[in-house]
Amino acid sequence: MNQIATIPKSVAGQGELVVLSRKEYDALVRSNRKAVEKEALDRELGKSLAEYRAGKGYGPFDTVEELMRSLNGRKKQKRHAS
């Protein structure tokens, strides 16, 4: 199925024009989306690690009960602070 299409200069602009099949375009968009998501995850992970290193973390906990005591203790502290 050989078809010829004329691309107006106003669409092509001054730069190069690349023609892709829809399948290739969709794959490119998906890979770009994954790269953007990875960058966002890396950025958030960096923030989290910085907070942890600054002493803003809790744990580790050996039991669920220790975790719950820590969580409940922080809630009470916040209530009294207001």
C-alpha cells in the first residue's frame, strides 16, 4: 500500500519532519511517559531520603504494636500542640 502524501511547508516548518506509523508513535509516547514517571519517582525518592537523613523518619519497628504506639503518640502530640 504505497501512498504519497504532500506535507505543506507550514506544517513541516523549518525543521525536519519525521513520519511514523501509529504503532511506532504509540510506543514512543509510552516510553517517554515511562521516562517522565521515572524522573518524578527519582525526584520524590530523593526528597524522602533527604527527610529521613534529617531525622524526620520513624522506625524501624519490630512489631505492629510498636508502629501503632508511634503513630498514636504522634497524633496525641499534634492535638496538644493546637
